[in-house]
Amino acid sequence: MSKGHTVAGWIVFALAAAACEPRAERPAEADILAARQAALSFDQRLRREIIDRIVREEDPVAVYLAYADNVPGWGTEISNAARLDFSRTALGVRNPASAPDDWERRQMELFNFLADSGQDPESFEAAEIVQEGKETVFRWLRPVVMGEACLTCHGEALDSRIKLLLGQEYPLDEAEGYSEGQLGGAYSVRKVLSIDGKPPPPYATQPRPARPAGDAQLTQPAAVEGLQ
Ligand code: HEC
């Protein structure tokens, strides 16, 4: 991690902290490093298993089906391994289960504001300790930028077969119409540090999420061939 990244990250952190109630407590470096590592694991896996296949010009429908079968479970796998809650979110989501909470929405609006004012999103990072009811929680967020390959499923001119598959599974999709370089959401980490001032119980591992609209139509080859 370059020094520039860290410094800019703390500027974002300071702005974010000033925007809500001020808290003197700074997040532990170990928690920030664990959050970055979780995001990096997701990023690398997405590149290896999905993005590289699009770059190799494999059939986008085959890549989409691999995505739909696997990617939504990765957040849970990373969370269970690192014993923190890792997820993806966006201001306009495709997967309703990824809708942001107030803290995430505020940070993403701040990221958009900073990006619009010409700052490099690669340097943005928010890290904060917040009180949520009885829980004292470490929160962390980093933006994701839409690259060219992402536009296969998030761009303006989608392949008609991808559009149909998305319509089946995500009828309320708000994550289309992006162009390259736009902020497309964020990686988010949440970790409970204490409850009522006492250490939290051991991390309870999460089950894999269910598919939003069932996967019957998506995995029937006939349904996909019929689209071609
Ligand atoms: C093969 C199609 C496909 C590609 C390529 C793809 N996405 Fe997605 N993306 C999806 C689907 C489907 C979902 C919803 C399922 C889920 O939660 O993973 C999604 C969800 C997301 C989310 C979570 C928030 C939401 O809208 O539900 C983010 C953030 C995101 N994508 C960003 C990206 C970025 C950045 C890239 C490129 C690096 C990318 N995607 C590439 C299909 C794709």
C-alpha cells in the first residue's frame, strides 16, 4: 500500500468523521489491514474467475451464469474466513440484499463528491468507529470503479441475452447504464468491537445467501439456447 494511498485515505476518513458525530477513537490499524485484505481477495477472485474470461472474449452468457452461480457467495466465504462482515454495496443496487445502510450511503455520496471534484477514487478509503445501539462497530468502505469488462453486465448497451437474464433474476436492477471510470459501488467491512462495553461473542459464521429469484430458468441450457 503506497504512502499516498494511506494519506488520502485518512483525508477521506477525517472528512467523513467531521460529517457525522465526532468520535476521538481511531480504528485499529489491524482492522484496516484486514478490511483491505478482504476487499483485495474479492477483487482478485473477480478478476481471475470473471473479468479475465470477458477479456478473453468468452460467451458473456456463460460468464454470467458462472457469475450468478458463484459470486454472490464469495462475500460470505471471505467474511467467515476473516471473521468480519464483508459485503458489496452501491447507491443503486442490482441485488436488493446489497442495499446500503445510512453509514454506507453517506460514505458513497462523499466518494462521489470527491470524485466529481477531480480526486482519484483509487485513493479513497473510509474507516471509522461508530456506535450502533449497544454495539461499538468498526466500519470501513472503499469505492469500486467500473472498468471496461464490468460494462458487459453494468453498461449501457447490454447484450440482449444478458439483459433478459438480468431481468429474470433482478427485475428491480438499478446497476445498469454505467460508463467506464464511474464509481460503481463499494466494498464494505463491518466488525463489532464491543457490546455494551464488553467483548462481543465469537463471530458466528454465515450461511451462503439464497439466489434472489431462484435459479431454475438460469441453469436450464434450453432456456439459454433459446435466447441465441
Ligand atoms: C458477468 C456479469 C457481471 C460482470 C462482468 C460484473 N458484474 Fe457486478 N454484478 C453482477 C450481478 C449479477 C450482480 C448482483 C449479484 C451479486 O450480488 O453479486 C452484481 C453486483 C455488483 C455489485 C454489488 C451491488 C449491487 O448492485 O448489487 C457491485 C458493486 C458490482 N457488481 C460491481 C461490479 C464491478 C466493479 C465489475 C467489474 C470489475 C462488475 N461488477 C462486473 C454482474 C456482473
